[in-house]
Amino acid sequence: MTTQPDLLYSEEEEALRAAVRDLLADHCDAPGVIARTESDTPHDLKAWKALAEGMGLAGLLVPEVLGGQGATHREAAVVLEELGRAVAPVPFLTSAVVATEALLACDVADDLLAELASGRRTAALAVALHVAPGGAFKAVRHEDGPLYGELTGIADAADADVLLVPADDGGLYAFDVRADGVTVTPQISFDLTRPLATVTLDGAVARRIGDAEPAVRRALRAGAGLLASEQLGLADWTLTETVRYLKERKQFNRPVGGFQALKHRLAQLWLEVVNLRAAARNAADALATGESAEEAAVAVAVAQAYAAPVAVHAAEEALQLHAGIGMTWEHPVHLYLKRAKADSIAYGTAGAHRAAVAELVDLRAP
């Protein structure tokens, strides 16, 4: 029997939110994030160490018997909301969610899971960031042991310690990025806080840890579902900051936020963000409570169909309503717009997810 989704935050989740927000206030202030995007090391390793080792957040989805926290997707969603609010350049989504979920679908990765849960190592699933759950993904060639091929658009691969690579023999293989025959080349990324890379295998040898298809399907479903929480945090921050700015900025000796036309725009955006919160929480709850695969797939597809346009709209409104200051490099709003745009095609576009919903509930267009 289907249970009613719980969209409210528990006391424990609110406490987790407060702790993560305080930590990010110390480690991911806007000037620091902007400066890091101009460097050769976009990831903030100190912030990641504090989150992963200091708070144990890298192991949220890993069972306690395997060295993790034994939490659920609901707690991971709260963390991602806060990371979205700070556009934090850390590999939580790609390593602690997507790669971890792929490993949880395998049977022989207990040691690697423990390392990821501890925060000592990070991993990246070598599937292009734009691939939607259930979508076709590229695999490398398996030639009697060694693997050959090139995979592009792999998020956070440049700073990962381990790569999880699907091969055409149906297997998922784990590679150390420093292994012979493995080359990771950074690509030019639109979102500088979540860099992409090309992974090239030229005779690389690694162990098979499981079957690629179910592992990738599970990983991308969790990634898409929890990405909506990151987009929620992003949209909520841009709305909050825009309201604050319009209360302070004056024109004709009155706050700009008092003008009716701007009030209407902000009210519409507030409604969109509230609806996004419901969709994102529903997806996280469906993943956490172990609903049937079809029900979870519907919740994830609905969340992503709605989240991408709302996050982009919120960031665009923030940029416009901050006027001239919003166009400067020093103001962080450009980071949010770039993250929102990049997220809008991550793990499938909104259009792809709308089509998935139509298929799942048998309401295809005529």
C-alpha cells in the first residue's frame, strides 16, 4: 500500500541544516568561491574535508555496517539544499550520492564504500552529466581484460580518486585515477564550481565490481532526485537575496521593492519556489522510504521537470533585479545562474523528464 509522503522537515533535519549552514558560512563565503573559480583548483578541499570527515556527511547513504551514517535520502537532500544555497564547490552530489549509489548496487565494493564514507577518497561515475535516469550511456570497450575508450562530460572526475566506468561487456569497473592507461583531462565547463572532464582509457586494467546497467540506473535516479534539492537551495537563496536587496535599494526616495510591478514578480517567484520545495521533498521522501521503483521514478521525474525551469528563472530574476551590480564578477549571482543553467541539463532536461512522466503514468501526447 502506498504511504503518504512526508514533506515536512524533522527536528533532526533542521538541526542538520543549521550545522551545515554554519560550516559553509565559515568555508564557502562568496568571495572565496569566486576566487576559487579563477584558480586551477575549483574544488574546495578544506570545505570538503570539514563536511566529509568533520561531520561525516560523505557516508550519509552508506549503511552503518559498511562504515557509514546509515541515514536516508531525506538527510542528503537537506545537505544538498544548503550546498545549493552556497554553490559550494564540493563533490557531495557526484561522490557521496551518485557514485555511492552505484557502489551500493554492487556486491563487492565494501572496502571502497568504507573509504568514500570516511571522506578519505572520492569517486565519480564515468557517465556524462547530461544522461537522464534510464537513458542510454556510453561504455568503453572491454578487450579480454584491458579497457579502451573515451568518455566526455564527466562531472568532478578531475579531482576524484576513483572512477567507476561502465564497459561494453556489461560490467562496472573501478579505476584508480593514477593507474596506468587512465588519463583525465579537464574540459571547459560553464559551471566553474562543478568542473567536467574527459576520461580516456588506453589499455587500463581494473577489477569488475558489478553490473553496470542496474548500478547506473540506481545512481542516476538518486542523482536526479536529489539534484532537485540543490536547485531548491539555489532558488531559495536567489529569492531571499533579491528581496533583501530590493528592500535596501532606494529610488525616488523609496525602496525599490515597494513598486507594484516588482512585487508581482517576486510573488510569482515565491509561489514557484514553494512548489519546487514540495516536489523536491517528495522526490527525496520517495527515495528514502523505499517506494516501488515506478513510484520513485515518477516522483523524481516530476521534481526534475519542475526544478530546472524554476531554478533558472529564480537566478535570472536575481540577476535582472540586482541591476548593474548583478552584472559584475564580484557579485556572486553569476555563480548561481551558471549553476542553475548547468543543472538544467544535468541528469536529463526538464523536457526529458516530462516525457518520462508521460510514459510512467500512461498519458502520452496524441
